[in-house]
Amino acid sequence: MNSFSSRPADVVIVGGGIIGLLSARLLAQQGLRVRLLEAGSIGTQSSWAGGGILSPLCPWRAPEPVTALCSLSQTLYPQLAAALFEETRIDPEWTRSGLVFVDSAEIAEGLAWCEQKAVETRLLLPDDLQALEPALSRAGAASLWLPSIAQVRNPRLLQALRASLVKLEVDLVELQQVTGFETSEGRVTAARTEKGWHAAERFVVAAGAWTAKLLAELGSTLPIAPVKGQMLAYGAAPGLLSRIVVSGDRYLIPRRDGVILAGSTVETVGFDKTTTEDARGQLTNFAERLLPPLRDAKILRHWAGLRPGSPSGIPYIGHHPQLHNLVLCAGHFRNGFVMAPASCQLLADLLLDRPTALPPEPYALDAAH
Ligand SMILES: Cc1cc2nc3c(=O)[nH]c(=O)nc-3n(C[C@H](O)[C@H](O)[C@H](O)COP(=O)(O)OP(=O)(O)OC[C@H]3O[C@@H](n4cnc5c(N)ncnc54)[C@H](O)[C@@H]3O)c2cc1C
């Protein structure tokens, strides 16, 4: 077996999305020599394509294991964003913009959930909302405002993570797709790419929507499948909208520089990432009806990403049942950013055999998800 690199790694991580990058940072900070293998370019798949809202769209609908990861992550994010800025001078724009649900038929459920979880909330009558967000179309009924919900500018967070990993001397290997693994006596000994083998003591698979394909190489099945999401970015004047606004299962996200994202579609069409005129029409109708000044704003970009879908949105985080030095962290579906710091903390705890930040059972590979 030809080893690809003479520098041995303690851990090889497969996948350079938010999950692989954040895991690499946590493990390198513990003094491990980490190599990260990425099939394309780091941070250009689902993690780049997402919206960066640091909450499930309707948090009251999320299963408890998802809520547990989100709640822990929400406490970790301000410090993570500040530390990354300090280290790299790249600002991930963590912003507590708040989130407003307009025309929601689930106000009662939302209020009850917020009260139970001690999440700050306010009920806004149509006049109240108009005073806060004058450019929005007038709401037909009361809206629910969660002022503490934050967002990050995900492409910038990914850039900051990458720069942080370079400083931590993580070996970043791009354009190398892992095509299989070498195993011996219940352990993985190396990951195979078209350019060679990468040996290590331990392995992490964080391959997003592609995770099931990769695990099939090991004879394992996991119900993680791609779910396409299309988004638009409008260039608007800064301040046109201040809060994230959710209506139905669509949303607008205002960035600090005036860019407003309109998302997103939920499509099960396999590994197809093409954008469609139909989705563009649906998103512009939604966005321009909710925020009429967008009719005069330029659409800067239209893109699609493949979310790593799992049956109930609960990610798989845990040891492979047969190959004990392989840990998996994938299947975050629509909430990969909000769950990432807590998920990667749990992964690092499991990999390093130390007490876990959260009970790991609900995320185990053989748990009923
Ligand atoms: C339109 C849209 C909007 C979203 N909005 C939000 C939001 O507002 N808030 C939120 O929390 N989440 C959101 N999400 C979900 C979030 O983006 C994902 O859950 C998250 O990015 C998943 O991260 P990941 O690292 O698992 O996957 P990815 O970012 O897809 O990373 C996986 C990486 O693994 C690499 N890879 C795959 N196979 C191999 C292989 N064999 N060898 C080497 N490398 C491999 C891929 O190239 C890829 O770079 C959104 C997603 C989309 C698409």
C-alpha cells in the first residue's frame, strides 16, 4: 500500500463542509494531527449554499434531539464567531437579527414552545410589525417575533474556518475524492483516493449528502439522501429589512450590506444541482409579495445546494457499529449550521473517548431516527 503523504495523521476527516471543518478545528485544538480530504473545493457544497439562520424554521416542530443540539450551539456561536474573527480577521457576521413569523397558522404552538423553552418572544399586531419593518407588506394577522434568533454569513464563516485550520496546521487536501477504505480486524486503516492512500489512527466521515454513497463502500447503509434547495440573492439598500422573516416554509434573510436572501425550495431530485426557472419564479413571487421594494432590486445570484437529508432531520453522530475507529457526523438536513458547533463537539467527545457534552444515544447510527 502506497501512503499518499509521509506526514502521518492522527485523524483523517472526509468532507470539507461546515461539519468537517469545525470537527477538524476542535480536534486540532486538542493537539491531534488532522488531515481533511475534500472531493472538490472546501466549503462549496451545502454549507456554502445555505442561509445561515441559527434556528430551525419552525423550532416547535423540531424533534427533541434536534432542539438539544440547536440550544447548545446557540450558546456556543457568539464565542465561536468572535474567536474566528480574532484569529483570522474574517468576520462571519454573527448577527442577532431576530426572526419574525408572519401569517403563521401556528402562533399558539410557537408561543407555547417558547414559554416552555424560555425563549424570548413577542406577539406583534399588524401595526406593530409595520412600525418595526415598514417595507414589508402589511400582515393580515398577528405575527410572532423571536428577537434572540441569530444568523451567520455562512460563506464567510467557512472562509474563516479554513483560515483558522491553516493556522492550526491542519493538512487540507482538496480535489481528492475518497472512494473507499482499507479495513483490518474491525478497524479502518486507510482512506483510498484516486491519488493514493491516507493512513491514520482514526477516521471521521462528514461527507454531507454523499455520506450514504461512501458508507456503501463499507457495506453499511444509512438513510441519508440529497434534498435540493434553491435560493436567490437580491441586492437591496442596507436597512430595507432588519429581521429574518418566515412565511410558510419560505423566508427572507437580510445581510448587513443590504443583500437579501430568499429561500428556499425543498426538492428530492437526487444529486441534481441545476437551478430552474420554475423555482426562480416561485421564489421571486414569494419575496416580492412579502417585501415589495424587491421588485426594483437586482437579483444578484440564483443557486442550488444539496442538503444531507435524514428521515426526521436528526443527524447521525457516532461510532460505526463494526469499525470502531470510524466516527460519523452527517444528516443535518435543513439545520446543519445551527446544529454544527454542538454536533462537532459531540463528535470530538466520542472520538476522544471523553464525557460527552450531550447524551449521545439519540444520534447513534443504530438508533431509530
Ligand atoms: C438552500 C439551503 C438553505 C439552507 N439554510 C440553512 C439555514 O439557514 N440554517 C441551517 O442551519 N442550515 C441550513 N441549510 C442546511 C445546511 O447548509 C446543511 O445541513 C449543512 O451545510 C451540512 O453540512 P455538511 O458539512 O454535512 O455538508 P456539505 O457542506 O455538503 O459538506 C460535505 C462535503 O463533503 C465532500 N465530500 C462528499 N463526498 C466526499 C468524498 N467521497 N470524498 C471527499 N469529500 C467528499 C463534499 O464535496 C462536501 O464539500 C441549508 C441548506 C440549503 C441547501
